Amino acid sequence: MHSKQLGGLICGILGLLLFILPSDIDVAKPDPVPAVSDMPHRAFEKQEALWRRHIADAADKLAAGELDTDQATLEFLAGGQEPARKVAFAEMAKYEQEQFQKAGGWSAKLHEEILRKYNKQEVK
């Protein structure tokens, strides 16, 4: 066999193997872009997780005697609410700002459309 014939035979075998071998090779696929209407659900889940972590901290502080009055406990619990909300809803705030920038600024109509998308409503 000549070298060209041998090369052709090898290419043919390799080509055949491509059809025979499994095609589910792990190729990194980009994460799907989350639907706008799913953002509130994710935000509330994140807020709940942060809230549960905060109340566990409060319970530990009560057990350790670090919080010794109802007022101190209420203030500690309240102090964790706003930061948790900001973290939880950051994705939505970023999305809204991006939409406003794309449109050249805020408008009531655009904000209405965004809110309706969160609520899975048709835009009027």
C-alpha cells in the first residue's frame, strides 16, 4: 500500500469512528438566560435563606445571653432585614437599571412593562 492509500484508509477509519462513538461528549454549554418572570421567585428564595440564617444567629445570641431583652432581639432581627432584601433583589435591580439604560432612561411605561414581566402578565 502506498502512503496516500494508507492515509486515506486511516482518515476513513477515523471518520467512521466519529459516527460510531457516543456523541454526548461533555461540552460546556452556556447557562441558559433566566426568564425575567423567574427573577422574583429566585429573589424571595434567596431572601428566605438569608432570613433563616439570620434568625439562627439570633437564636444563638439568645442562647449565649448576648440578646437579653425583647427590644434588643427585635432590633437585631430588624437589622438583618434590609441588607438581606438588598442582596436578594440585586439581580432584579441590576436588570431594571440595564433596561432603563438601554431605553435612554427611566419611564413609567418601561417600568410598568418590567413589573408586568415579573408578574407574567401581558404588556398592555
